[in-house]
Amino acid sequence: MQRIMVVGASAGAGKSTFARQLSEKLHIPVHHLDTMYWKPDWIEEDKAIFIEKQQEIVQTHSWIIEGNYSSTFEGRVNRADTIIYIDQPLLICLYRVVKRRFMYHGKSRPDLTKGCREQLDPGFLWYILKTYYPRKRTMKNRLAEFELKRKQNRVHILTRTKEIEHFLEQLN
């Protein structure tokens, strides 16, 4: 594992936390797509610049890129050798999104651009509810396609907290 994508079923799946822990274990830098996409005060980055930032990273020898961003998935997957898919249940994802709103009240999370204070609005919760199951179907197909491309490609699907912990422990 040298070029790793960490993706998930939804916001709140635990992608960022897992990616940071994986980075510490493997000594590979982690890059959070949210920090590339969001400028301070939740201003969106220009799409061309967002893509360019990702392409600079994927051309390096080793990396962990965390985040979904379906519109730029292909640009990352073509260089990845591993995809780790965090597939937590919808209720856990929703709980974590609400929990982090309170944990980081008035602050930016470590996986966000400074100046993007944690927020939670009904539109975001609706987005999670609306996209959770379609995203899972889409991702299932993408993961199967990824494994078929090259024999050395690996997919790890982690569905429970114990599986996530066990996966990280095995890296010692």
C-alpha cells in the first residue's frame, strides 16, 4: 500500500480519523479533500484548481487521500493501488455528524481548512439521507471495477469499528 484512497458511505463514516491513524502507522502523508476544496469561510475552490491539487499529489510516490468527491474520483483511482472503504451504518454516520458539530463548535476540524467553522444545517443532514444508499450502490460498482483493472489493486471494506481497529493493529 503506497497510494491509498480512503472513501466512505457518507459524511460521519470515520474516513478522516481512520486516514490520520493509517498515516501514522504507514508514515505516508494524508491529504484531506475537504482542505483542498474548501477555502476559509466555506468558500468553494475553483474546480480546475481542486483537480490540479489532487493531480499534483497523485503523481507522487506515496499518499493517502481521504474523501469522496465523486466528480474527481477517476483522477485519483487511476493512480491508487489500494482503496479502503469505510461502510458504517447510516445511523452511526448521522450520530457522528451531529456529535462533531458539538465537539468542534466554533472551531475548524483537523481535516478542514482553517476558517471553516464546524456547522450543521438541515440541508446537510438531508443530503446525507438522500445520498447514503445511492452512494453505496455506486461505490460497490466502482470498487469491483478497481479490483479488475490490475491484479495488484486491493480493496478493503471495513464495516464495523472492530474491523477498523483490527485492520490498523495488523499494520504493526
